[in-house]
Amino acid sequence: MNAITNVHYYPEDVLSHQVITRLIQAGAQETDAEATTRALIHASRIGVDSHGVRLVGHYVRLLQTGGINRRPTIIFERTGPATGQLNADGGLAHPAAYLAMNEAVQLARETGIGTVGVHHSSHFGAAGAYVVEAARHGMISLIMSNSDAAVSLFGGAQPFHGTNPIAMAAPVKNSDPWFMDIATSSIPFNRVKLYRSLGLQLPTGVAANSAGHSTQDALAASFLQPLGGEGFGFKGAALAGLVAILAGALTGAALDPVMVGTDEEQNYQKRQNVGHFAIAIDPARFVGHVTYELAMNRYLELLRSGPSVDPLHPVMAPGDREWKEAKRRATNGIPVDFETIQILGLKV
Amino acid sequence: MNAITNVHYYPEDVLSHQVITRLIQAGAQETDAEATTRALIHASRIGVDSHGVRLVGHYVRLLQTGGINRRPTIIFERTGPATGQLNADGGLAHPAAYLAMNEAVQLARETGIGTVGVHHSSHFGAAGAYVVEAARHGMISLIMSNSDAAVSLFGGAQPFHGTNPIAMAAPVKNSDPWFMDIATSSIPFNRVKLYRSLGLQLPTGVAANSAGHSTQDALAASFLQPLGGEGFGFKGAALAGLVAILAGALTGAALDPVMVGTDEEQNYQKRQNVGHFAIAIDPARFVGHVTYELAMNRYLELLRSGPSVDPLHPVMAPGDREWKEAKRRATNGIPVDFETIQILGLKV
């Protein structure tokens, strides 16, 4: 479901130019503004509008208040033959995450797998932006990020973990990659807000009221519940914990439950110390590039040719919907909501 | 819920001795029998009876029919500074998985992260057995395995992925590790069989009838649905795909949808070519051992002290329930069902 109503459509290059300009205006360094724009446009291009150019207002605000460092010095330190740590210095997260993934790819070329931990970062937008890059270099990759508390534990009565996304891309010969990008909650909190404004009931087992009881009443919903729903939320909570440990405890970032939230005005000038964890894997060091490519083709062929419950909705691989939407938007343009149009100073 | 009724209790060492003896009797090499027993006892010890000594009958049958190679030669090949491939030669999976994890740990000591792909393996039991080992060496680790088709895709009308488990352990100073071991379906098919025999309704969104429609009727349930349930099964399907790619396509194992199943008699003598993927990560190469340990302690302290919805059921970290059960069973013994008692020739 798309949260955007009352939108205008813009070609990617026009939009991209305006986003860079606006971020620089807010004090970002040019290369940082470019990287952030690239990540936002990735999400907008494939239809993930919640993490697309809509976020520019959020980043502009934090750049202006100092919640995001306008002049960070990113420092990458190689800590082992296959590992590195990256200090994002409180700046925009996107340049740091692109750099971390790029370093992981370089390490993987040397050692077969490369891993970079990122700390003192901020909200990195759509996790998928970074893995798609690594796929272009022939690497399988994963990235994850912790975030401030928004999701309860299984049976917990308050938010504890962030929505802690996990993204992975696997290259496919002559095609877009296999591509997943999922939060470890069932829905983002934006969805709750959308259901509120539409007067709709939430699905079961996705959100809780302030006492921690699962609720379908969007107005009563106070925080999210982990993926898996009422019976199996312990699995989603474990996956959120996996991210909290690898991207948080292991990198030196803030732990989810004590991380500063950015939604409240009194926190606008505080730094979050978000953590990310990037992994790149070279198929050449396992079954070999050619055999891997053949296996991926066969896997996707089997997947897409299988029967679906609803004949009108064929089974899709992760990413198929997104790449299809990217084609549509290359023609029709990218939808931008009215508030963001104002922030970007776009012509309507 | 525990599938075991009509059980007797045995001390771990007695049970362990009988399982080794029975596997050797069925033709397994001594070191293989020892490794398999260790993995089965791990699961039985922590209360995961579905993957405990109950499985010995399954392995005995496949050893006898040749579905599992009685005299495998496991070959490990280092393929890069941080990577290796392990050919399990169609033997019992447990020695191969332990060896793969051990090699990953050695690699991680050298390079910071070590990764081993395993192919031509078989069913490795509880994924958790292997990560717990790595935690004893101070390493964070993950292991995953693909398996034969049992779980539909999101909107799919037939089984496609295996239950494809993901396990992770993270060492905790002076304590049992943080420890998760989850299938990427909501439930295992054993649970469906248990509900059938108990005449109970299944939870919603966990299984489908032969047409692929979600059903709560255990008798009508034909295959499983991915974690996330009716609205969010695309996330579970993506996670199952992550495992299918890393443990399957990348290692040279059979792909889930075309892997031989071991439940049907006509397949008893066929080899599955299951794949696993093991990763070990050295905290020393990231934030450093001491800071990592402090962060994990703080994380778990925050987690366990948080409010729960039901005051009688405090919030737990992944693994807490299992380590508690292990203590109980160290005193009370391990429950064994009647059929397994017969297979093992245990005294009642």
C-alpha cells in the first residue's frame, strides 16, 4: 500500500538534482548529498516511497539542528584481512553505508568474504540501496542496521528493538539481482499512521497498545510487534536481535533500547550512533561464478514457473515487484507528495 | 509444545552411549557416529525433542539403505584467505557441519570472519548444535541449511523451499550464549502431525491444503507456509530464499525444489545433496572483545529487565528457555519416546 496521495510525477534526473541541491543548502557536503540522494532515489525508483525522497525533509531538519553532522570525516580502518570498522562521525548514513559496502566488496575480492561494521552513523534509509550496488560487482551481499526502539519483544510490553532491516542481493546473469529488503517487524510505524488516517483496521499481530496487548485499532496502536505475529513473534524478535548484535553490540553503536529517537523535537540536536553491518561474498570462492550463475537461473526459473493460489497473481521472487515498478516509473516518473514538493521547491 | 508422550527419562551419558552404539551398528564410522550423537544430544538436552535422539531411527534407516554414505571421506578445501568449501561425500551431516564450523572459526581467527560452504551433505538436525560450539571459542557464528521442499512461496500453491533454518550464537561472558535457532516456516511439519493426532486446530497462516489455501484443519494441511503468516509470508519466503541461495546455489548443493525428499520409501537409497553455510566472526576485529562483552551484558540486562505483557511470563532472550530446560534435564534426565527406546534398545 502506498501512503502517497495528492502527488505529482517527476523524472528521476529532475528529482535527483533537486534533492542534492536541497541537502547541500541544508549544509551537507556535496559528496554526502550525492550519496544520500542516490539512496533515496533507489527507494523511490523501485516504489518503496516510505524510504524514498519523502525522507529528505527529515534529513534536512536533522542537518539544520545538528542531529546529523554537516561536516563529518568518515574514517575507515581495516582491522583484519577480511574485516574493517567504519566511523561515520555522526554524518548522513548513506555515504557511510555505500563506502562500507564498497570496502566489503574490495575485501571480498581478496579473501572471499569481506565484512565492515559501521558505528556513529544515522538512519540509512532503504537497506536495499547498498546491496544492489554490490550485486553490480558480481558479489552476493547483505546489509543490516539497528535503529531506535519501535518494536516489542515477544511478550514484551514496551518497544525494545528497532525495526532492524535485513537486505540481501544475489547477482543474476543478464538480469536484475534477486533482492530482498525487509524489516524484522511485520509493518513500519508509517503504516500505522496511514491506517489511522484512512480509518482502517490493522492486520492481526502487527501492533500493540500502550500496555503491550495486540490491537487492530490503528488509533490505539502504540508500538509494533515482531515479525511472526501473535504465535511466532519470537522468531521476528530473534531476527531483530541478530541485527541488534551484529550491527549494534559488535560495532560499538548504541544499543536499540537506549538509542536516541529522532521523532521527538527535544532530540533533534542529539546524535543517534546507529550501527550497520555489511557483508560481501564472492561466488568465485565457493561453487565458482559460472556454476553459481547457472544455479541462480535454474532456481529463479523453478520459482517463477510454479503454480500460484491465485492464477492472476503469479509467484514472484523477492525483487521482481520492485524491478517491474522501476520500469514503470522510468516511463511515468516518480510520485512525490505535496509536502516534499514544497521542501524541494519543485514546480507543480 | 512437546510431541513426546509415553516417555521414559534417561541420563545424558547413558543415552549418548546407546545412540553412538546404534549408529555404529547401522554402519556409521565411529567419529561420524560420535558427531551425530553430539548434535542429537544437544537438541535433546535443551528440549528441542523434534531434533533430538528421536531422529536416530531416521538416520539408522538411511545408513542401512544407503541414502546416507556409511563410509564418507569428508574433504575440506580452503578456497581463499577467509573461505572454504567442504564436500560431505553424502555421509551423516553432523560431522561435516561441526568440521565446517570449526574451519570457519580457524579462518576467522586469521582474517576476522571465516565462511565455509558445505555440499553433498544430508539432514544436519538442529542448526543450533554448531553455533553453540563456536561460541565456546569466543566467536559469533551463524549456520544455515537448505532442505527439500516443504514450505510454499508467498501465494504459491505447492511446496518450494525447505524449512531452511537459521541459527546464530553470540558469546556472553561467564554465561551461556545468546542463541537462536529458527526455521523460516512458522512451524515444522511434525507439528501438523502432532495436531492431527491430538485433534487440534492449527494456528492461522501456518499451513495450506493441497490447493495452497491456508487452512487450520490439521488433517487437510498438505504443506507449510512461510514465516509471517497470511499478510507477511513474503518476508519468511525471502528468508527461506536467503538460505536457499547461500547454502544451496552458492555451495553447489541441490536446489530446494528439486532436492530428493527422504520421507518416501522409494527415495530411501537416494542421496540428497543438502547444503549448509557456516560463518564465524571474531569480535576482536570489530569493537574489541572487552567492549563487545560489556555491550552484550548491557543488552541482555536491558532485555530481561523490561516489562512483559503477562507478569507471570517475563521477557526472555533467545536461548534463555533452552538453557533453563538444559538445567532441568541435567537433573531429571532426557525424555525418550517408546519407539526410540525400542530402536536404541534402552531398558525401561
